[in-house]
Amino acid sequence: LWKAAKPNEPSWDSPWGPGRPGWHIECSAMSMDLLGSTLDIHTGAVDLIFPHHENEIAQSEAATGQQFARFWVHGEHLIVDGEKMSKSLGNVVDPNQIIDRYGADAFRYFLLREVPFGIDGDFSHKALVSRINSDLANDLGNLCSRSLSMANRYWDGTICKPGSFSGTDEEFIATALQVVKEVEHGMEEFAFHQVLSSIWKLVGGTNKYIDETAPWMLAKDESKRERLNTVLYNILESLRFLCILISPFMPGASEKMKKGLGGDENVSSWSLEEVESWGRLKTGGRIQMIPPLFPRIES
């Protein structure tokens, strides 16, 4: 494309008159110079898809014959209480105020769970509080608290060696490993809402496993001590999985869980390689009680 020059604009002579290359040729030039001919991620506002980004793709791929960007991520509009956020309406959400009120982890979780890439996002304080109380306080927070509490009570805080696995155990473990595969795939596709949905399958599955195996009943019968050790081990191993899986989304909560599980001894890195197999939770280590991950918001 050739853009005719306006008065006092830089230009070059051409068969079509004074002008310069058209839209965003400088973006293509800078991208190729600094990042190569193909980018992993290109971001921009949804309002710029046409004509700016289409033109950038066309001129870049015409020049190189290669795919210009692997992923195009466009920021959509944020809907606040049913209306598009804008300065003129006076409904702009200040993220710093949200963080001060609810915490960064909760805000990150809400946005990444509720607002998939490619569509407008809907925000309200009511929806945020609902997610915090339901998903974070009730589901994940209570799971972490009661798991560490049972380990502290029945193991005296020291992780014991598990016994043989039953069919219930194997089914639970298979669910955890499948979740890891779904997380890996979702991260590759930047489908973070799907990743978090998959992680919550493990949260729900662990709560269900606790209810089905009833460690508090096993603890009443000394002859079932080995079974109790197996159940508690699987519960804490699931916490280790969750600690690593939530780390990109809620790093603060992840660090707290890591402390509860004994620190670096059981969570040495945040890599998905740490959850490729079951049973890396080290026996003999000490667990710690930690404050609630996400206190309920009552008003």
C-alpha cells in the first residue's frame, strides 16, 4: 500500500506521487528486526483488528512467505454492571482499589476465569465476591485448611508413607493426571478460563475423595492405620498438584500452600514437570498449619 503525503509529512517520490508505505509498515519492520519473521504472540485492542492488524499480517507475510504471528490476542471491552466501561460514563474500575479491597490473587482469578480472550468481559463487585466466596474460600480454601488440619491431627504433622492403592485411589489419581494434561493444553492455547475450570475439577475431585474415604472414620480404628496413611498421602499429594497448577494465576496463595506442605522439600519448582507423575510428596517431611487462603467476604 502507498499512502499519499499530506503537507509537511515525510515522503518519497514514487510513480504514484510523493508518499510513503501504508499502515504499520514500521510495525512489521521493527518486529522482524527485533523478534524475527514469526512472533509467538501479537497483542492489540479489538478496535484495531481492521484495518491495522489485517494490513500488518498481509504486508509481513507477503514479504517473508511465513506466518507472521502464532497467536493474535485482542483486548475486548470491559462491561461494568451492564454498560461498557468508559470515562464518559464515569464507571471506570480502578484495579488498585480492587486489589486493596479483595487482594491481587482473587482479582487475577476472577478476570482469568470470567473473561476468556476474544469476548467482552463482564465485571461487577457482586460477581467478584461470589467467585471469591464460592470458588476460593469454600472450595480451595476449605480444602487446604481441612487437609492440613487432618494431617496435623492424625499424623502429628509428619508425612507418612502410603500403603497400597485401591480402585478409588487409582480413579482419583487418574483424574489428577488428566487435569495436568488439560492444563498443559489450555496454557498452549491461552485458554486460561478453561485451564482454571480444569484445575477446579481436581479441587472438586479432592473434596469428593475426602468425603468418600472419610479419614476421620479411619482414624478411629487402629487396624485401618495403613489405609488412613494412604488416604492422607493422596490428599496432600493432590494439594501439591494444586499448589503448582494455580501458581501462574494466584502466586500468593500458591506460596502459602507451599509453606503448608513443607516448603522447597516438596515444591521445588513451579514447572508442570513436577506434576507429571503421582507420588513425589516426600515422606518424613513436616507440614505446617497456615492462615486461611481466602477468608469469606460477608458484606
